[in-house]
Amino acid sequence: MLRYTLRRLVLGIVTLIGVTVIIFVASRLSGDVTYLLLPQDATEQQVAELRHQLGLDQPIFVQYAKFVEGVAQGDFGESIRYRQPAMGLILSRLPATLELAFAAFFVSLVIGLLFGIIAARARGTWLDRVIRTGAIIFQATPPFWIGIMAILVFAVQLHWLPTSGRSGFDSLIMPAFTLALFFFAALMRITRSAMIENINSEFVKFLRVKGASERSIVYKHAFRNSMVSVIAFAGLLLVNLIGGTVIVETVFAWPGMGSLIVEAVTNRDYPLIQAGVFIISVFLICLNIVVDLSFGVIDPRVRYE
Amino acid sequence: MSAPPSTTTTRPEARPAAAPRPGRREAAAGVPLLDIADLKVHIHTQGGERIVKPIEGVSFTLNRGEVVGIVGESGSGKSMTALAIMRLLPPGARYVSGDIRLDGDSLLAKSDGEIRAIRGRRISMILQDPMVSLDPLFTVGDQLAEALRIHGVVRTRAEMRERMVELLRAVGIPSPEERLRQYPHEMSGGMLQRIVGAIAISCDPELLIADEPTTALDMTVQAQFLELLEGLQERQNLALVIITHDFGVAARLADKVLVMYAGRVVERAPVAEIFDNPRHPYTRALLGARPRAGSTGGKLQSIEGSPPDAANLPPGCPFAPRCPAAQARCQAEDPPAVVINAEHVARCWYAETL
């Protein structure tokens, strides 16, 4: 297990280095920044001066080395628009995004597993069909529509919850559920099919031969075996959630990182985009390591690979 | 076994299942351990317009310490019969008629809870493929302990430990303490089938069903496992139902043989008689189809055609379309069980004259 852990960590670091290369190259591919920063009638000399100032006149490897040096210190330069350190801006918005993503993740995990198990046990009955149909409806409905409808009902009509903003637990409920409803369907289906597959497996047949109770078969053996595929998918889901909060952040005026990055893209605010992409990548890499390690904890076959 | 040992598992030479069992009745004289009478199991497929008949009239009895071999092609209803005895029929399958009695007590009348208390404790089973019979996420020790715990056959941790080691020894597994800590994927198929065997006999059952227990194993390991099964059966005085498509396996272990075809027992006889004096054309065909030492070269005989669709059985004898001796009558009327002698029955119109 130690070797396995070390290997995952080293792989994570290698990936991170790859990320810096991609961010560096991609930002250079999308055109020369100087024309964005200077007025259209700038002279050749002004352009050359700015290029020198930004270090763009140096060899590409030197530029990359400087970029990595900055990254290592958390320095992505100043946001072109806000005139503040880009990393600082991203980090100030990060907690809101993480809060929303993890809340949505938790909600979709709970309802996804719950309904997945119920549907698997009720396989082929009306209950199974109702759950599956409901899941498809939520998955097929765009989150912005669900969000707006939720605001209309729970905030405008019923006055139960605040319409928007980030002010305590109340304001988290609607955005989190809106995001979760979109993602729970996939989790539910994965759980359901994994549970059905395991319940029909030979080892469950042998458990029945042993005289095991239905409860132990479903919750101890089938559930634990299903968790292998559920966790693989849940990791992917969390990644999607962190990257996919933008729309919900916009609908609910949630002051998160997603809306900041979208704004940065429209403004071609490169330092801000780079800092944002870097932070998201760091999270994805860490998440993948956590997912891989939890496989190792659950499934002995992974440990001995 | 005449007198079960009354002491617990401390004696190394004691059989693995040594705990005395309070409340276990001694067999009433004349009542067989297992008594299956005219069992029929049907499966109604979706909408109910198709009825599959995997078991269509199976009867036999089995005494303590007796071994019956059930032989037939795939799809003949052998495995379904095993599942029917365990009350583990697949969804949709129903007991249509007949009864299964254990010690004179109907298993079909038991509640789910009652049947769970019997499974693993009084009737146990070894499945075909050992590689998938165990939960991959738990150690062998966990899964063995689970069986013992379900039926409460051991009281203390020390007793549990001792008992588990003893069981693994009984199935011929070297360094059992180490093996208990291992996971199924760390073991070979032959080793796993021994583990499955150890779990199956862990609570000292009276009846063990082995459903093609060697089919998934390598040839050399097959022989070893059969030897083990034979030893366990004798030592523990187990009643054993061995399901196989291989007459050799039946010849080696069984006292009597049932030949199944299309969900029914077409011939039932003591093992010697099945080989010396088979009375059903299907039995003869099966015996002709098996490879024999000495008959070098030449092709194996095969049985023309394939078994009938269990959802669409012909009106007469189900074997008639493939039978070399079939007459007009065979196509029209299902033959009754013809009694050759007290032990020997064949379901063929011409069983006596063939």
C-alpha cells in the first residue's frame, strides 16, 4: 500500500508539471497579449518596450522557467483587469466555489446512493420505474431552469429561502440542490446497476447458501462491492462539480471562482485565467489521488497490482 | 458415523465438525434424510405467455451418508434441482407441484427465516466456479468466520480461530493461519474450491450438494478435489448430491445415479447397474459418448441433435426426437416410470425389452 501511495503521489507531481506546460503554451498560442494591453495606435517602440517589460522578448525556455518560478511562489502576475495579484483574486473566490461544490456533491451522493439502492432492490417494479424516470427528468433539465424555478417557488412565492447571494446556510440550499439534482441521476444509475450486478453474482449466491441474511448480503457485501465503481464515478463527479458550478453561480449570484474565470475569459485576462486553471488542476490532481487511494482501501486487488 | 464425538474441537484427530449439536434429531427409522417427490418447477416468462419447465417431475430419496450422482447434459435441470433443494430458485421460478422433505419435514413449507437457518447449517452447497464464489473484498478468514457466526456454532474468538484452522486443515490447505489472512485473488482455483468446501462444511451439515464442483478446475486438480470430497463425505457421514455431466465422477463417488433429461429423471439406479445394465436409451447414449481408456483413436460418439427447449417440450417422450429406438408411440405419449427392480427405474416405454 505504501508503494502504491508513493506511485500515485509521484504521478500527481508529473501531471502538475504537465499542467504548467499546457497553461504556458496555451496562453501563448492564443495571440500576443501586448495588443490587448496597448491602445490600437501604439507605436512599434511602445510595443517593443512592453514586450521587454513582460519578458516576451526572451527565449521561450527562459520565459517558461520564469513562469514556473512564479508558479512555485504562487505568483501568476497581476490581473489585467483588476490590477491585483491573480492568485489572490482566485483564492479569495475559491472557498465559495468549494463550499458549493462539496455541498452539491454530498447531496447528490446521499440521494444517488439511497435511490440507487432502493431502485436496485425494487428492480422491475413501479417504484424502480418512478425513480429512474425522475432521475432522467432531472438530468435532462438544464440547471439554470431548475435554479430559476426554485427561486420562483421557494424564494419569491414561499419566502422560505433567500433568492441569491452567499449569506449562511440558507443561501446554500438552493444552489447546492440545483447542482446536485443534475448530477444525482448518473450516480443513482451507477449505484443501481452495480448493486444489481453484485446481488446477482455467484458470491452472493454462495452467501445465500451459507444462510446469510438479506440485510448482510445487500448492505455488507453487495454495497461494498458496488462502492468500487461508485467511487470511481464519484471522483469524476466532484471534478465536474468544481468545474461546473459556473451556471449555478451565475443564476444565484454566488460569489465563486467559476464566474470570475468566465469573466476573465471574456476579458482575455490571462494571468487570472492561468491562476484559475492552475488551481482547478491542483484540485483535480489531489482528488484523483484521493480516489485512487480509496480504491486501495476498499479493494484488496488494487493494493497488490 | 455411529457416535458423534461429544467433546469439542480440542482433539486434533477429531473431525472438523465436532461440536455436538443440541436439538438435532436423530433420523427416525425409515425416514430418508432427503425425500423429493414429483417435483416440478416452472418459470413464467414476461407476460406469462411462455412457460419454461426446467424441472418436470423429479423424485428420489437420499439417506444419511449416501451419495447420489445426478448426471445429464447442460440444461437438463440438474443445477435447477440443486437450487430447488436450497430454496434458491431464480426470480420468476415457482414450485408447481411436489415436495422436498428434509428428515420428513417439508422445506417448501418453511418461512424465509426458517430456511436461512437450515441453509449452511443442515444443507450446504459447493458452486461450480470457485473463482467467483467468494466475495473479493473480504479475506478468506472473514468469509469462513461469517459462516460460523451466522449459525452461532462457536462461542469464543479462540474457539473460532481454532475451528477455522482445523477446517482448512481438513480440506488439505497447508499453513492455514497464513491463508486465513489472504484474499481470494491471492489463491489458485483448486485452493479456492477447497476453501469453498471448508465454508460449506463449516457448520457440519447433514446434506452437501456439489454442483459440478470440478468443472472449472484443471484436470490434475479435479482428481485431488474429488478425493477430498470423498474423504469428507466418509469422515462426516455426509449425504452428498453430486451434480456432474461426467459419468466418471458419478462412478467414483456415487452409490446411486440419476440420469436427467429435459427436467425429468429418465433413469435411476444403483451405480453398478447404471453401467452394467442401462435401461434408458439416453443413458446408453451418454455412456457411449464418454471417452474411455483403451479406445484409442477414432471419434467419440456423440448424441445426434440437441436437448429440447424447456419452453416447448414435445408431446411424447422428450428424448424421442433423438432416440435411435423411438417408435410411433414415443412421439405421442410420455412414457411412465417403468420399475425394473426396487432400486432401478427407467422412464421409457421399452425399458424392459430394450
